[in-house]
Amino acid sequence: MHIFELNEDVLGHIISMTDREDLFKLAAASHFAWHLCIPHIICDVHITHSRTYPIPYRLQSFCNFMLAHPAERIPRLRHFNVTPAYFSDGSTTMASPTIQAALGLLADVLDQALNLRSFEMQDCESVLQCEPRIAEALARCTCLTTIGLDNIFSKPLGPYSTAMMQKLTSLRHVNFGMTDDTKLIALLFASRSTLESASFHPVHRRPIDTTLQWPHVSRLTLYVQFPTNLAHLFPNVRKLRVYGYNQATATTRWPRVHSYEDWSHLDYVEGSVQSLYLLGLTSHILELRVPSLTHNEPKRIRGVGCISRTDAFLHLVRVANPEALSFGITLRSKWADIKFFHALAQAAPTLKFLAIDVTHSATVINDLVSTFDNSPTDST
């Protein structure tokens, strides 16, 4: 039996389970396959840069395709993502005719994309300045719950992005990339009652208003140390990811910033040692993950406020007292490694699961396993 002899409902279910690359191959098989696949292909659109076809050309081609049969195609668009490092057609200005034409067509598509659920675009501030109709169109997308305005390779979000965000009142997930601290409240204010997760990269490190709260935010991602006690802004965070520039060495002073006593129900915490230590978490954490730990450093430096990365990690584990712990490590010195793992075993007495991404060193593996032989569950 040929696959195309199956009932169309069955084919539709099979197609919905097919990965995107195979979906394009299937669509090229015949006109019948193309008509079956295209609704699934245009449901989730991710436009990226290529050397042959720059972003404006690809965006313009996509919009022309959608606008050729708007009533049939545009309502199927659910997720739209444009993620170039920068929005350019080779010229030096956003005001080039090619870019303006592409953004004008995008505004026409978004104006009819009433089923759009997520929208992500880098360099969004410049895009909105060039084509303000995009902001107006997104404000009419009543199903929109996720927005990403990641300007991490560009300038911080400015007045155009802020004005648009103030019109989006039902967002549940946001990613702002670089954000001026003083604009954070304005960017988030309209979604106070609906926001569930947030990600941002604050700049300027200025104090902000902490009288407001976003009580439904349970997942938070930060990209640098923040001077304000975010536990007050987001009191019910359960999953936390914190990443910094991580340029500290063994001789760097790491001042403690805040004591986040309000975050007493953290299920999952992930980040670099430096960022998490500076955050000053004080409560129990069910699962702690440090992607990379370089522990074979010089001994702790004497003096107030100075601590090695090894001691900072052990302090973090001791305070968090996690049930699950995972980290990456390079084992170079047998004496340093075993000493470290003995200290780790003492710092985490209730540990039930241990996962270590380790560079193999035959001289320490057996001793490492025996160190945690008394733990309820070990995974290496």
C-alpha cells in the first residue's frame, strides 16, 4: 500500500510527527504531498541568515508567499522567528529600500496573523523604528503569548520596544536580551497578571522600583549579576538560571550582593559558580547544576571578600544542600581531585543523585566512586 493511499487524517497525523528536514523532502515528492505538508511547514517559521540569500531577501520571499493566498495561509502561522546577528542586506542602514520593503510586507502578514502565538526577532528596536506597523500588528494578535526581542548583539531595547510591550497585555513568556534597568518595569508592566517566565540581560546596573511584583513568574533567566533584589519582584520563582561574564580568576574579589531569602522554594538552579555565589542564595535547592567547574586552582586567598572558585562552589553546595547535583569538571591532579570530592561529600549529606561531566582520568575514577559509595544513588 502506497503511503498516499492512506486516509488524509492519518497522513496529517504522520506529517505532524515528521521532523522539518524530512517534511521539506516529502513536500517535494508531488503536488499532493506539497498540499499536505505546506500547512505544517508554515506553522512554525524560522528565518535565518545565509551567505547566498540575506535576511531581507528571505523575509520578502516568505511574506510574498503568504500574501499570495492570505486567507488560506496566514491563519496557519503560529510561531515566527527571525534571528540574524544583525538585520542587513549588505548596506549600512536600516533605511535601505530592500529592508523597508521586507519589513513592510512583514507588517502586512502580521496584520492578518490572528493565530500567532510566538514572535521573536533580533535588532527589534531598529526594526520597529523602521516599520512601526509591526508593533501595531502584534498588538492585534490576541493569541500572542511569547515574545523575544533579543538585542544581545545590538543596542538595549528603547522607546519603540517599550511602547509596543505596553500594548501587549496577555504575554506569558518574554525574552528581552539587553535591557536598560530603568525600562524593565515599563517593559513588564502590561503583563503583570499573566507573565510566567522572563529572561533579560540588564545593563547600566541602576536601582529600580521594587514596589511592584510579578507573582506568577516561576522561571527566570538572568545574564549578569543584578544589583536589585529580584526576589521581591519575582517572589515565586521555582526555576532559576543565572549566567555572567565569568571572567573571574583565583585572584578576583567576589563581593556578596544580596541575600535572597524570599526564594525559599527553588526546584532548579543553574549557572556559573561566580554568578550563583554572588547571588547569595540562602535556601534549600532540590536540583543544582553548574555546567563547568574548574576546581584545580590555587589555595584560597587570604583576606576579606576573597574566595577561590572551589571554595565558592563548596559553599554554594553546602547552603543549597541539593538532592540532585550536576557539574562539569576536568580531573588533572589526583591529590586535588580526591581532596575536592571528599569535601564535596561532606558538603552535600542528603545528595541522592550526582551527575559529573568529567574528562577521563584513570588514576582517580576508582577513588571517586568509592568516595560516594555511601550515597543512596550515584551517577558518574
